[in-house]
Amino acid sequence: MRVIRKISITVCGGLLLLLGIIMIALPGPAILIIPLALTILALEYQWAKHYLKISQKMLSKSARKLDLLIRRIKHRK
């Protein structure tokens, strides 16, 4: 059963990751798909967990910057 689980996670996560990478160049929600794929792959692979943490930090930093920008724009009016 462990082998089947690992294969299922690898295939599902791998396909989503590939789809997310393709969506970087094509229209699509790559910013949502790639972290989702990494979350699935992180269930079995340490490297995916590492990249997931990096992407979480980057997205949090971007969200804080966007929040500050929105606040500045609101205060100008």
C-alpha cells in the first residue's frame, strides 16, 4: 500500500506541478497550482517541502507589500 500511495502522490503532484509550470507562460492560475502541487508532493518528498516553504515565504512577503500599497492608495483619496 505504501508504494501505491507514493506513486499516486508522485503522479498527481507531478502532473499538477507540470501544469503549473506551463501556466507560467500561458494564461492560468500558476500562482495557485504550483503551491498546491508542492503541498501534495511534500507528503512524500523533502525537496518539495523545502520549495513549499520558500514559496510560502515569497507569497506572504508579496501579500504584505500589496497590502501596504493598497493602504497608501486609500489614504491618498
